[in-house]
Amino acid sequence: MQRPLKSEALRLFASGLFRLGINGVDKFRIVTFHSIQYHPNDKWHTSPKVFESQMRFLSDSGYRTCRISDIVDQWPDILRSQEKTVALTFDDGLLNNFTIVAEILSKFNMRATFFISTENIGAERTFPVSQGLEYFRDTMMLCWDDIRVMQRSGFEIGSHAHSHDMIAKMPSQLAHKNIAASKRVIETELNTEIVSFAYPYGHKDAYAKWTGKILRDLGFRAACTQMGGALTVRNDLFELPRIGIKGSDSLDVFKHKVSGAYDFLRWL
């Protein structure tokens, strides 16, 4: 099945579940964004207009937003809240997360976690150097001054490793070194403890039980994957599921993903 046809079939199936009410709108979910800017690549880049409409939907629909550190601090009681809640996360450390995203989130009084890959962050704004960030070769990265402003605004900064490589495919010593370097750099630059991690790529081959142990030993308290689904008390805090939001997602698709109509993808 060609990719566009497959995507359309999944969209129609999810839409049907949504209309039938076969979802879990009352459940807690984490969503993932990357770049928010106008760009011809609509997989990794969401337009600011679409992104703002998505945040307006959450606000108008009564959703509360939180950070990954909030989940950890309130686990598992946060899952019992009567409020509809979604955790907003942004991967990689792209400049538009500061120049565009932060302003829109502040407009709606929303919280979020930004996971940065420290190999690509410096004193000045530069283009990414990690091989895994080839989709963003024409997109500037944050600098430390930008990140400090975001942190002072109440946003959480988490680690996305040092290099954007698949942690579980590394020898364990190299994985430890890569993760530790990122944590050390962020904590030094921001003068605060870093407790949240997001696995680069995030699919089932990107993490393992032994990577979770490394994170625990280094002082992390949670890690995010890119495996979809709602949070439950059965979740391992070092394998938290997230739902990816693509730039091509319409507002309806976003609503369906947040409501749980796409949760079935976790089992495919």
C-alpha cells in the first residue's frame, strides 16, 4: 500500500472510531511536535497557523496542559484527575520553538517540555550537525540564551541525548557517555536538575530496559518514547508513550489523536 493511501485509510478508520465514541477522551496523553514554521516538508514542520488552531482547540475544549516533570511529581495521582489533560512536548531544540512556539503557548497559558539534543546547541544559533537531524538542515537551532529565557518562562527543558543517535543501538558504555554528556551540559548551562529524557527516534528499537537503567542511574526520573497510546498506571516511567503530530495533520486529525482515536496504532 502506498504511503498516502495508507495514511488516508488510517485517517478514515480513526475518524470512524471518533464518530462512534470509541476512544478515550478522558485519558491522559502526551503529544510530540518538532518544527513549527512554514516549510514545504509537512511531515516534520507544522505551520504556525495550524499549530495555533490546535492550541486554541485544547484551550477552548478545557484541556489542561502539563510538563513531563509534572507527570513524575504527581505520579500516579495525575492520572486520576477529572480534568482533561495533555502533555505537550517538542523534540530536538529548533529555534522556532522559541521564536514561534513559546509565544503561542504563553498566549494560551500552556506548559510544555522541550527536549534538546546538546550536540546541536551552542552559544550562538547554528544549523544542526547531528546526522539524525537531516530533515532540519535549513532550520536554525536554539542557543543557550534562548533556552534560558524559555526556562525562566516556566517551560521544562529535557534531554534528547547529546547526539541524535539511536541510544539502544549503541554499546552500553557509549550510550551512557552520550546521555551523561547531555545531562551534564544542560545542568551546567541552566543551573538546574534535569529529570526528563526523550529517546531519539523513539520507536520500539530506540530504547530497552537497559537504557532505562542507565537513565535511572544518571538521575533521570522519566523517559519518553514515540510509541502511541494513553498513559496508564501500568506504564513504566522510563517508557512513556507519546503521540506524534505531523505537519500534515488537519485540525480534525489532531482532535482525533488527542481523543484517542489513533491509539490503535500502538498495536500495529
